Amino acid sequence: MKVYELFAELSSENRLAILQLLDKNPVTFTSLIKETDMNSAEASRQLSRLTESQLIEKKGDGKYYNTLFGKLVISSISDLNFISEKSGYFLNHDTAQIPPDLLRQIDALSTGEIITGVYNILNTHEKLGDGIKSYMWYMSDDFPRHHLPNIERKLEEGLEIRVILPKDMCSTSPLNEKSRKKIEIKVMDNIKISVIVSDKFSILELPGQDGKIDQNTAIFGYDDRFREWCKKLFQYYWEVKCHPCT
């Protein structure tokens, strides 16, 4: 099957509904009609087309199942769903700084909350920051001076903090010497993406059309999958793209 042929099969709302339904559980024809609210003629037509495309199959128990191919296809659609639903955001934000393996899992951000306005972002971060218990990893093109008192307090509480900063800020950090020794710092020549990871929440800021980090729009996420995705993003830069601050 050519990719354009596959997209043609996925271009129907009813066919997508069937694939998504079967992704949860196999169903009989009667149950499928009830679950999808299609009439029998339409359901029969769409089932026939999906069967011919080898995306679904009917087994001896009288139920329809997604084929292994169908399962793979439907597992890939979630990324496209998220991208299309947030098309307004992605029209104005560049994802080129995200490594390909994480870009293919970008639907992990689907539970995130888009917050706009620098004040709203800082205020939300401030409120959430008190709940951090074990670690915070931070990468951006500037040091979070507005959070400095809270960072120093958290360091005294034993919080693990890692920071990735632009190379030219290595020797100009506003941290006092005592706090600086407690923080792991690495640098990059040019940072075009911002990510904050903690045990409480994560934040992602992508570059806008001008190539600079859009600090006026951030995606906040609180569930494990969102935070784990951001954690992998930070680790990618920490382990592959950075070098120690000397």
C-alpha cells in the first residue's frame, strides 16, 4: 500500500471511528452500529473497505478486529491528531529542535495546557515550584533570575538541580558561590528551545517564527507521560549536545 492510499483510507471520519473503536475491543456488527451511531448500510460499506485494505478482519467468533497492520496504523494516528488539533500553535512554533524519536512521540504533550503571557507563565511556575520535592532540570537561553530565591531555598532542602545555559553565561551566573557548587551546570553554544523538568510538572517553550524561544507561550504538563517526554528531551541535550561549564 502506498502512503497516499493509506491516507485515503484514513480520510473518512467513519472509518477512523471504526479503527479507534476496534483499538479498544473487538466488536460484532450489531455492537459496532450502536457504538458508532452508523446505519447498517454505511457500517457495512466502511467495514468492507477497511477489510479490503487489510486494516481490519472478521474472525470466527463473528467479531471485527484490527489487523496487526491496522494496530500499527492507529497507534501512529495519535500524533497526527494532536498536531492537527493544535495546528494554530504549530503554525507559529518550530519543532526542528526536537530529536526525531521524540518528535514521533509528540502526542505525549496532548494533555498539556498552553499558557500565554509572560506574567501568567511565571506566576504558574511560581505556584507549582513550591511542590517540587526531589529535582528540577532547566534549559533555556537565560538564567531564571526571577526564581533565584526559590532555587537557593530548594538547594538548601537538598533539591537536585541541573541547568543548561548558553556558553557565554557560564561565568556570569547570578548564583552565589555556595549555591553554584550545588548545581550541575552544562553549556551550549546556542540554545533555541526551553524545557523545565521536575517531579511535579514540566514546561516546554519552542522557538517562534523568528527562531528565538517564544517566552510568551508555554506548554505546561503534569502527568507522567508528559513529564517523561520532557525528561528525555532534556537528557538528549544534556548527554549529546552539551559540555561542562568551565
